Amino acid sequence: MSNKFSKSMSRADVLFLSVGAMLGWGWVVLSGDWISKAGFLGTAIAFLLGGLLVTFIGLTYAELAAAIPETGGGLVFVQRAFNDRLGYIAAWSVLFGYVSVITFEAVALPTVIDYIIPVDHQLFLWNLGGWDIYLTWVLIGSFGSLLLTSMNYFGIKPAAIFQNILTIAVILIGLVLVFGAFANGGSEHTNSILGEGVGGVMTVLIMIPFLFVGFDVIPQIASEVKAPPKVIGRILIFSIILAIVFYILIAYGVSVGLTPSQLEVTRLATADAMTNLFRSPVFGTILVIGGVAGIVTSWNAFIIGGSRILFAMAERGMIPKWFAYIHPKYKTPTHGIIFLGLLGFFAPFLGHSALNWFVNAGGIGIVIGYMLVSISFMKLRKTEPDLERPYKIRNWKLTGVIAIILSIIFITFYLPGMPSALVWPMEWLIVFGWYGIGTILYLFGSRKDSVKKFKDVSST
């Protein structure tokens, strides 16, 4: 299977793909909610705790990705440890997270364009979630989806170069905000340092899986990387650490750049904080441009990773073979790319309210996928002790147990009765709808021959 793709991804490409996926647009549009709900200290605690979960999960992924560098990531790991059904659930769950980001970014794009260039939108369509949706607003997000889909269609290398440039831009602009916070920020702005207390911290905490989904794009494209397997594992962990530090620094910048009263009325807290810290709206616009770059890097990364998941599932006969098509010239899974592009194209029709729906609903799928990979990590250590592991975790039992326990705890955060539970009806309908689609695709997949073929290959 892996020889259908070309090995065109360098180490830098892999690092920027992962980091760009994890940064995205959330640090611009959600930072105000973090600080108002949890304060800076509570936000930092949430990111450290959530980062701890992601780091332990990342360690299991790093070892498995180095040991089994095949397209498909979690699908390959879980199927090898257990069976194709559990592998499918793991892959479809993580893909849920990818799709939630793709649709989130498609809705975020017109939101940020409105901030830079206020537009009097025309052709009212409907009101959803208290938000009036206009056709001109929708078309901005839909056009962005067409653009990103087209770029990925014509090859991974052009998309990777584009990713590298924009990820560097995101990091540099974020660092400008941090510099302004240390140079011009006032501690009097952080008078609500813990926000709403534990409830506020948990509100931020459930966003962490969504914000950090991205490091696991690396295993999806492992067969396309020009680097030793051991290096792939190291890059994965390093990218997680970079993202944790970045998010905490951004939270600090916003906490000292805006007063509590300003937080209550801000539309884009990070941009307004930048404006305040440098006393110029030009800097706010610069930060929003960085946010646009973040939208593209995240969006791009998940089209790359998501299309590879779809390809791997189709090759195993878990979903229709249509998704396994590789373009003979561009060496990309073009049918999977088109499918994800269509989801992004239609997402803006749900309006601005969909931003929070996608963030929260997609998070539960991500954590379910992570839990299954962590369990598979433990099982493969026992059933295949002689498997060559170029990136080998020393305290593997402790790492695996912590990863599993933290995953289970995070899943409970989304359940009814918890302060951070998913909201009925929209968020739960998105969850049920996604797994309903997955069930239908699974039932229509020509599974038997393909699954047998891959089991025979694994056994040899």
C-alpha cells in the first residue's frame, strides 16, 4: 500500500505539518473564552493538564509510528493489535476530529475576513443558532475550501511548502504578541486570574483535544517521509511541546492585553489584545492575518491527514473502494481529498454558531481514537515483544496506563451531568450523525477480500 505514495516529505515538512495543524485559528478566536472562563492561571493549568494527556498519547503514537510506518496511523495500530472493527472505530473517531477542524476552519475564514474587511453581506438564507446566515458570507468559506482542496489535489509537496511558509508566519506573529505582553502589558489586567474556578478550567480543558489534534497527522503520512523511523517519533513529541508553550504564551498575552470589561465585548480577543499592547489597530490586523495563515495551515494539514485515513480504510475494504483511488500523476488520494473538500464547502451554511459545535463535538471522537491507540500500544508490547521499535519508550507500562486513564477521564468530561458536557441537541446530533455515516459506509464497504489480504500481509 505505502509504495503508492511518493516519499517527498522532509523532516522540516513533517514538523511544520504537525505544528501548523495544532495551532490553526483557535488561538485567535477562542482565547477570549479561555481567559474569561478560566483566567490566565486557569488557562495555563488547563493547557498543562491537557498537554500532559496529549504528550502521553503522543509517546504511544511515536513508538508505534516508528515501528509501523504505514499510511493510516491509528487504524493500522489498532487493527494489528485487535481486529478490523476496532481499527475502523479508532480511525473513524480520529477522522471525526479532523473533519471537525476542516469544517471549523471553513466557518472561521469568513469570520476573520469580516474582521479585516467589514462586509455588508447580502442574500439572507436563514437563521441558525441565533446567527443570520448570508450567501455572500457562506461563499467566502466555500471558496476557501475549493482553494485548499485544489492545492492538495495536485500533490503533497506543493501543499507542504505552502504549509511551511504559513506556519513560520503564524509562529512569528504570535511571538510579536508575546513580546508586546512582556514589554507593554499590565498586571492589573489579570485580576481574575482563575476566572470561574474549576468549572472554568474544565471548560477550557475539553477544548484541548480539538486544539491539539494534529500531531497524529504524522503517522498518517509516515510512508511519505524521507527520514528514519526513529526521527519521526522525535519530531512528533517535539511538535507537541512547541504547541503547549505557544498556547500558554498566547493566553498570557491576551490576559495582560485586555481588561475584564474589554473581554466581555471583544469579538477577537487576541487581535484586540495585540491592538492594545502596541496601541495601534495595525498590529491587530497583522495578528488577524496570522490567524488567516493559521486557518490555512490547520485546514491543509487535516485534508492531508484525513484523506490518508480514508485511503487506508478503503484499501482494507472498510469503506467503499472509491476512497482508495490514487491519482497516477499526482500520487495523491484525490477522491478522499474531494470528499473532505465537499464537507468544508458546505460547512459555512451552518453559520457562526457551528464554531463551538465543531470544537466540542469533534473532541470526543479524538479522545476515543486516542484511547484505542493507547490500549493497542500496551497489547502490542505484550503480543509482539520482538517488533523492531526504533523509537522505544522506556517506561512503557506507566506511559500506556497513564495515557489510557487520562483518555477515559477526558471522555467523561463530555458526558451529560458534567459542567463541560456536550450541548443537546446540536453537538450530540453532530456526534450521532457522524457515527451514523460511519456505520453506513462500513456496511457498504467490500470488506471480506481486502481485510483478508491485509491480515495475510500482517501475518507475514
